Amino acid sequence: MFETVKTTLTEQFGPFGPLLVVGLLGLFLVLATLPVLLNKKEDPLDKLNRAKKQAAATKSPEQRLRSDTKTDKLQKYSDFLEPKNEEEYSAIKLKLLQAGYRGKTAVRTYHFAQFALGAVLLVLGVAYAMLQKATGDPSAQSTAMTMLMPGLCGYMLPKYWVTRRQKARQEEITNGFPDALDMMLVCVEAGQSLDQSILRVAKEIRAGYPALADEFDMVSQEMKAGKDRISVLRDMSERAGVQDVASFVTVLIQSASFGTSIADALRVYASEMRDKRVMRAEEKANTLPTKMTLATMMLTVPPLLVILVGPSIYNIYLTLNGAGAQY
């Protein structure tokens, strides 16, 4: 019976037919057993939380104002979706913070997106490979690439998206930081405290640099909550992931430690940031001719060759045809 099935599969799908069927069967078995493996018994604390939420549902809107009624559907899969290693979890959480994703479930959602996109695109790739096998005779390498590449792309797509968001956000903070320092210096010299100036700057720059405004807002709120200023500034430096912000935080910490004037420190550092922004602009301007060299060659050399060499080639062609006709 096994030989008959193997022969039938080989005739239908080629020499790799049995291997393809075994792979599909294994994939469906994995997808079928995942809900059983991921489903765990309800924790007693979850029962208590559900009872509290049911009790809170009967309260008035004023009483429900401070209660948390949000539910996380991925909570029961946290053991599978969240890394067990502390360093790996911290690194992923920091990367998501720098990309602008501050939710408590950001790490869990990120890994779920990787798994879901990878599984869905893998199934689509397998279906397309089977359709291609039925309509033609592709090679084994082509079939394997057709099945695996969509799943791999789906798994890497959230990572690519988060990396792009992280770089774009850091670039936005870098570009807006000199202007924010100038406004902060004006506010401090006008008599406002550092906390008030940070809040004012966050309000003014939100239209142009929302990422930097969010960071300043968070710093202001944490200071209002009573958190230590040094810890708040260091957390801002870590969330931003920009060297300019880290240097600014160091300047403020040293100014507070040695008792020097914050206005003087801001004035000097703001001047340095303006010079640094001009240097970045000059650096990009200096690299522009090098980047344009290849495009200039590709766009100008072929038309120039056609204009200069084309008539000569045409005359040679006519001469050779005339000589051939005489013979």
C-alpha cells in the first residue's frame, strides 16, 4: 500500500511528490497542535481579576474611571510569545521603545506578528507551490524556494518595519533637537524652571517634531509624578537612542551636580548643536557629487556615444553594403 501511494504521488507531482506531501502533513499537524500546546489552564489570579472586572462593571462612570477594563487576548500565550532570557527581552523592548511602541504588550504583539505573518505566508507559499507543480514541472530548488521564501519574508517583515520606524524616529529627534534647545534656552532665560521649559517646548514643537515632543512630554509627566530628575533624564536618553540627547542629558546632570547655571550650560550646548547641524548639512552636500557621478555617467555617456559614434557606424555600414553589392 505504501509503495502504491508513493508511486501515485510520484506520477502526480514528480520525484519530490512524497516529500512535498509529508511536509504539508507536518505543517498541518503543527498548526493543529499549536492551539492545544498554547492553551494553558486559567490562573487563579486571572479568575480574581475577572471577578474584579465584573464587579467594576456595576459601578458608576466616576468609579470606573480609575479601573482598568482592558483585556489582552494574547496574555495566555505570553509564555510562548515572550523571550525567557532577560537580556533578549530587554533588548527587544528597548528597540520597540525607540521605535515609538511603548505599550506593555508591545513585545508580545511583535512576536505574534512575526509568527502570524510567517505562518500565513508559508501556507500561501505551499499552496502556490502545489499549484505550480500541478500546472508545470518546476525543479526541486524552485519548489523549495517558493514554499520557504514567503514564510521567511513574513517572519522578517515586522523586524524590518520596526527597524525603519526606529531609524526614522531617531532621525526626527536628531533634526529637531537643536531647535528644541534654542527654545528651551529662551524659556529658561525668561525665568521658567527646567520642568516648565520642557513642557512648553514639547507643546511648541509638536507640529514639526512629534517624536521629540512625546519624549519631552513623558519627561515632564514623570517629573510631576515625583520621579528623580536624573533617572528621568537617563530614561529619556535610553528611549531616544540618539547621541545628541545622551550628551545633553550628561550636560544637565553635571550642571545639577556641580551647581552651575543651567542657562549657561544650555547656551553652550545649543551653540554646539547648531554647529553640528551645519556640519551634517555640509557633509551631505559634499557627498552629493560622488552620489551623482554614477547617475550622470549612466544618463549622459550613452546618448553622447550615440551622437558621436552613431553616424560613423552608419557610414561604415553603408560602405560595407556598397562594397558587397559591387562584388
